[in-house]
Amino acid sequence: MDLRQVYDDLIRFETDLWNGVDARLQRDCDVSLAVFNALLVVQSTPQCRVWDLARAVSITVGGASQAVDRLEARGLSFRTPNPADRRSSIVELTPSGSNLLQKAGSVFDEELRTWLDGGLTTNELVGFAEALRRLRTAASLRRADEEQ
């Protein structure tokens, strides 16, 4: 097995997928895929902190903090003091953020179907999803070991 080719195919497909979904979200909803991802994390993470966003999308805490600043500037989120930790805040969606997420979510799902439904059978797609989950779990464990 040529791991360099696997890497190349994975990265090129990820780039094409990201660019295609991003272009569609920007065209139809005036939101980037990066902003959409941040909104998804905030919505789905109870008591979401900047650290949670950073971890969920694999960016630095500084980058996540800047992302939240941009969400706030657009009126899509707000921060409240974290009652459990004075050093952090809780990020929540505004009604505008929730509305945008709902609208963009439909477009996102439709675009994912366009990219992913035709190339693989259902069983292949399930296997691919499982393989990606295992690879991400292994990478997460490797990062945790490196942090110690």
C-alpha cells in the first residue's frame, strides 16, 4: 500500500470537498464553512467554551477566540461569564445565529449529499465513516500522549 498516495488522495478530496461546500454556503447563505462549523459546535456543545470550540475543530485556543470574536461581530453569538470558572466564558448563539445555522444546515446537508452520495455504495460509505472515526480516535490519543 502506498501511504503517500492515500495521503494525497485524502487531502485533495478534503480540499475539494471543503471548497465546494464552502462556495455553496457562501453563495446561498452568505456564510463560510468555517463560520458554519463554529456555529454547529456552539449549538451542539452544552456550556460551550472557546476551548471546546478549539478542540472540536482542531485549531488553537487563540484561533477559536478570534473565531468567536468574528461571530460576535456579526451578531451570531454572545459570551456570558462561566459560573464554574471565572477565567472563561460560555459562548451561546443569538437568534440570528440559530436562524442562520438552520438555513445553512439545509444547504450543507444537500451539498454533502451531492459530494458523497454518488461515489460510494451505502456500505462503502459506512465503512469509510468508521475508518475515519478510528483514525481520528487514534490521532486524538496520539496528541494526548504528546501533551503529557
